Amino acid sequence: MNKNNFLSAKHNVGTFGLAASSTNWAESNLRHSVIFKYFRMKAENDEIIRKLKEWGLGNKDIICMLIGGSQANKNKITDEYSDVDVVVFAKRRKFYDKDLSWIEKIGKLASYHEDRIGVPFIYCVHKIYFTNGAHLDLLFWDRRVLSLGAFYLWLRDHTPLLRFIPTLWEKIIIAHFSFFPKYIYRGYYLLVDKKNYRPRMEMIGRKFQYKQSPFSQDKLQDVVSRFWGIAYSTAISIRRNELMCAKIVGDNIMKFKLMELIELYAKLTNGEDFDVHDKGRYLEKWAPAFITKRMKNIYGHYDAGDAWRALMETMDLFGLICETLTKEHPAIKLINPEQHFRKLIQGIENTRTAVIGSSANGHI
């Protein structure tokens, strides 16, 4: 908050009285706190990025290093919680994946773990948390990957020799370069580029241009069928009072299928290029209001009664989206088992309420 705004807030104290004073002061403090945290975390992230660059430039094994994710996304303003996503192309990828002493050259370590992502020749994402509050997601890639990809593209576009490449190797190459464009398609910038990798990156990003999965009627059918089967299993778990299982196994999968249905509806309604991001990110901004206004009701406490209520709310929202989708897009042919499973779940509800009633009357 600048000086003029601060003085203006102070002036409002005398104008509107004590209640307004408390409200304005609290709002002023909140804004000041958010701004302070943002610039503090930005400074701490910038410090980590500076040390990363120093380490990369001074290490002969590091050929190229790029920043992706929210730090490089031109369409999103980072906040005080944004991490730093880094790809490092190195001569000795396996060495750096196993020997973590390089972390000390970047910052003081607070916590560390690994995430496996299932991409060929990438061991893991190193999830690094520093004591200054910065968070780094870093992965190592073999330095030959970009050269191999560029060579593959040249063969594909200029010669008939591609048919002599074994099918397995072609699948591995495509798997690599369907991941890389996804990593950079919202933006990236280079920290280190000792071998002029930028042209190859731009060509790979262009030729293997990442696109989110389009709407698929087969996927829609699979999502709907799986959701209702899991809803039934979740109802059974709640009836048995197996609440942890109901939460982790049932409710978790139901919410994931609900998210997939929302994505499919958004793609069908807004076109294949509509950005639904990943894993529900920014859903509150891109999903329709008739969906988002009901999201607050679909989660329950660790209590059988409230878990059952959340189950019903989740089922009702899922059913509403299916109904809206088929009304707005009558060409979509959907076999919806909703009514079948609702009858089964209603039967469980009847026995559940009967048991609750008997318990309340002292019969059990």
C-alpha cells in the first residue's frame, strides 16, 4: 500500500466512526499483508532462480536449463504461493537424480521428496522446499533428447526413412515429445543455453504442439458408467460405517469423475480449444455458474450422516450436468445407468435410516 492510500484509509477512520474504522483497518492490513507476502515470496523465488542460473552456468554437465509453469505463464499472474518449475538438460542425468548434493548449491533444504511421472527417461520430479519458503519442482532430462527429437522430425518431414525406425522407438520418441510441449505450451524462458537449444525447442513445440484431450463420446460414457458404480460402492461403505474407505476410495474417485464430466461438458460447449487446465485448476473461473455454485455442498465431514448428505449432493450435481449436456446436445447418445443405481442406493438409505431410528428408540 502506498503512502496516499494509507493516509486515505486513516482518513476514513474519522469519517465513518469506530465500526468503519475496524473494517477499513482490517481490510487495509489484509491487503498490505497479501502484497507484502507476494513481494517477499517473489524475492525468495528470484533468489533461488539466480542461484540455479549460477549453478547451471558454472557446471560443465549442465547444457540447458529452462523455467516453465506459472513463473513463465504470460496469461497468469503468479502469487505468493507459486512454485518454480525447472527442466535441466544434463550430460549425467542419472548422477544428479541420485546424488542430491547439488541442492545445497541452490539453497538451504527444508524438505524433499520425489514424484514419479511415468515419462520415458525421466526418473522423477524433485520436489524441493527451501527454508526461505521457496518451492522448486525440478526434473533432469538427458541432453541428447532434443537432438533426437529434432532428428526424428527431420526424418518424418523430409525422407521416407521413418518407416525403418522400430515401432517401439517411435512410440518412445512420441511419448517424450508429447510431454515436453505440454510442459512448455503456456510459456517458458531459458536460464541457461550453452548449445543454442532454443531453435530445437521451438521446432519441437511447434511440430509436437500440445493439445488437451478433445471431447469423446466414448470417454463420456466411461465416466458416467464408472461414476455411478463408484457411487453405489461409496453408499455401501457409508452404510457399513467404513468412513475412511468411503472418503479415500469412493468419494475421491467420484470427485475425480465429476471433474472429468465438467471438463467434457466445457469442451463440448465451448469448443475443443477451450482450456480446462489440469486436475481442476481454476475450475471456479472456467466452469459454468450452475455448476460452481453447487460445489460447496458436495463435501462432507467425517460423519456418516454428513458423508451421506455429501454423497447425495455429488450425485445430484453429476446427474444435473448429464441432464443439461444431453438437452443442449441431443446428438449425444448416452446410456445413463443413474436410475438403476439410485434405486439400489435408495434401498441402502432405507436400511440405514431404519437402523438409525431403531438405535434412537433403544431397540439396538
